[in-house]
Amino acid sequence: MSTSALTRLLLILKDRILKGPKTRSQKAGLFALLSFLFLVLKYPNRAIGTRARPDLDGIAWSGMPLIGNTYTILKNRNKFLQSIVENFEKLDTDVMSTTVLGLGRVIAINDPVNLEHIMKTNFENYEKGYILNSTMSQVLGNGIFNSDGSLWKMHRKTASHVFSTKIYRALIDGAFTDHSLQLCAVLDRAAQAGKPVDLQALFLRLTLDAFAKLSFGLEIDSLGKEGQDTFGSSFDYAVVATDERFMNPFWRVTEHLTTKASNMKKAIQVVDSYAYNAIKGRRSESTTDAKIRQGPSGREDLLDLFMKWRDDDGRALSDVELRDVFINFIIAGRDTTAQALSWMYYEVMRNPAVEKNIWQEVDNLDERPTYEMLTKDMRYSNAVFLEALRLYPPVPRNLKTAVADDILPNGIKVQGGDRIMFSTYAIGRNRKVWGPQAPEFLPERWFEGNGADIEKGTLKNNTHSAEEGHAWPKVRKESTFKFSSFNAGPRICLGQTFATLEALTVIMMISSKFKFELVPGQDEPEPVPSLTLPMKKPLLVNVHRRR
């Protein structure tokens, strides 16, 4: 029945029901009931405010009147990523349509072709948009993750100057190795005492210390401190709480009905204090101090670069804008590498063949890493890290808003204002994209020459004795739209080489010295809903010296 026909019917019912003597409150109640019935008839299976899209019926989730798929999303919020994977498989499709209160219509895509269209071909038509920006602004402000247009371009262009081969060499020889040695000292004490450690927490402390020092000149030294990491725990709370807002269209109200609003405020205050202290210290720094801090290479860090930036009118960034830079790049430099290493070592502990291959590779290397060693001699470890990123991408899902009408390569029509959601987590498990063994942890899929085994589903994690002198093949380069763990298109991650080299330094230094063993009896790790992909519970391991 058309909307106009429904309207005529309800008008007739209204005239008949409201006839006769009735109190004003009775009439108001009846009118409210009729209005409700009208809305139910108009929005029988989709969220209120969304347009009917019969062209999407074949790929639409079955929704409820007025709220569409909101209840389903809320019900599955703690296992949202897994539910995305399951629904794509259940419907045997790579595109789904839902409607959600507060978001409107959401079209989810799950393949490289459509992703390339969104992230590159028609890049300008798909923005972060107001909904995403307003939901995350309390934490991210208007930083690189949360901005569009000229503001995003400024962040990206300015930050790009901090990444170069010269700097990577200096980092490997200095900070990456130094912080890895500090981690080794912590692990050595744990092995000697026979006490388990939370491997995820240690990786988060290491990457926080390294990135805060290298990018903002902050000496946080969380690895050297006992007890709770105040900055890290506050930062994690803020990031997780921000993600929960996407699952709750009423968060602006419900957070104030619980302790979440005040807890969020306290967490932001802790994080902001670190940011503003770094900015204040840098503003008061003399020219001589700056030269000493930069060292003989004259390297400028992120804070230097952004403090020097000026727009066409000569305006510099304010302290609030510099704070946004701090928060956004801490997420990029701390969370992503640490979480990828955590998931990687979990899979390594579950796969003895993979563990053995890593040992054989790192045992043949010099004691101190170099740029050439990491980029040429650690092929297997690199493949292991890439496989972890494929299955456990640090940014597991993303949301875009269509600026104008469009048509996806698969023929699906997109209307201006529609949200486009893609999950790198789901794409990494898509059998149509990665073959029948997509859900399995198989580092050998990354080597050249294994294409036939990948297609047939006969790939194995092979081991080779040290006496064989086995040389691993070259690591294959996948399309960034197939392997989008570092994002893709113009928004591809500036720090992907930084993250990879830091991870390989850590792998080389700790796997050459220690063996990890999962503490028996703990639950299988699962991701906690967050902007990134942390484990819900600690990753408890027993540490054993290898040599």
C-alpha cells in the first residue's frame, strides 16, 4: 500500500474514532495511537526517517518496525565483528543493507572491487561525515582519523615528512632496539621469577613509550613502571567508550544515566594532560634545546612539524588542534602495532610449526638488528606479521558517508547520505577473496609460488630443519584493496613501514631469547568492541628463556 493510500485510510479512521463526545486527553491519546500506527505502516521493517529501497530487498537484513536493525545491532554489539562475518556467509553475498537509528541506511561491502571504488575511484564522494565526526570528536577532535577535505590533507601532508628510509635506519639502530631491550629485561625477570605476564599489556607499553618519545618527546617510560599504566588505561577506556556510541543511538542520554559520562570525562582529562604538557614543554623550549633534542641528524618529530605549520593566512595550529594531532597519532603508533603483535604471538603459540620457523630464522641473524636485516633476511617473520594483520586488522571496520548518489561496481545504487560500512576483519576472512582456508592462520600464503595451493585449499605451515639451508621465497605484494589492514587509496597508512619495522625488531629480539607458553585455563581471546582491535582479556603467558 502506498503512503498516500495509508494516509487516506488513517484520516477516515481518525474521523470515525474521534467522533462523539470525548475529553481532550482522550482525543490526544487516540491521535497519538493513530500517528503511531501510521508510522508503523510507513516504516514496517526499517528505521524511522529512512527511505524505502525496494531495489535493496534482496540484500537487506530483516528489520523491525521503526527501529530497523537497531535491536539486532545492540544485541550483537559485544560480538559485532563475528556477526558481520557470519551474516555475509549466511546470505552468501558481499553486500548487505541495514537501517539503524541514528545512522540511517548502512550498506556493508565485503570485497576488494567495491572497496577500491569507495576508497580510490570515487574517493571524493565518500567522507567520514558528520555522524562519525560528532561521535568520535570528544576523543579524536579533528585529527587525521576524523577529518575530511582540506583539513585531512593538511594533517597527512605535514605528517608525511616524518617518515623516510633515513629515519627508519636511525630508529632501528636506536629507539626500536633500545625499547625492545627494555622489554627483554622485563621478560627475563618474569622468566627468572616464574611468574606469568600479560603480553598484550607489555606490547602496548612498549609501543606507547617508543611512539610518544619519537613523535612528541615524551618520556612516559611505562615499561619501567610497576602497576597500572595510568595513561594507557585511560586512553583505552576512552577509545572503547567511543566505539560503544556507534552501537547505541541514544548514547548522549544513556551515558548521563550511568557513570559513563563522568568516567569518560576523567579518562579524557588524563589523556589531555599528557598532550598539553608535551605542547607546553615544546613551546617553552629554546633553539639550543631543540637542536640537542633532535640530535646530529637534525630530525624533526611530529610535534615539531605541526607546530611549524602555517596556513595561507599565516595562522598556526592552536593548542587544541595540536592536542588532536597527539591523540590521533598515538592511536596509530601505539595501538595498531601492539595489538597486531599480541594476536600474532597468540597464533604463534597455537602453531608450533610457525614458532619453529621463526626461531630458525632469527637464530641465524646478528644480535643487533639493522635495516637490511629486517627488510631482506626476515621474510618468514614478515609473512607471519602480515598474516596476523590479515586476520586481526588493527582498525577492524570503517564507516563512510556518501556525499551524492552513486552506483557501486556490482550495480548497487547508493543514495546521497547513505552510510557505507566495510570491515577489514570480515574481508580478511572472506573465502571468495582469500581462498577456502581464509579463516586459518597460514603465513605461507604470503610467499610467491603458493597460488595453486591457496586456490585448492591445500596450503600448510611447513617446517624445515636448520641443516637444509632453506631459503624462504619472496613475500608477495597483495592489492591494498584485498589486504586493507593499512587502509587503502589516498588514506593508506603513512606509518605502515614504521609499524612493520618496529614489529620485526621486536620479533627478532624477543623470539631469539624467549619462548612463550599460554597459561592453561584462560579463555580463548576475543576482540573487545573498540575503534581498534584489543583483546578483551589479558593475554597471560609463561616466559621461558631459550638461550
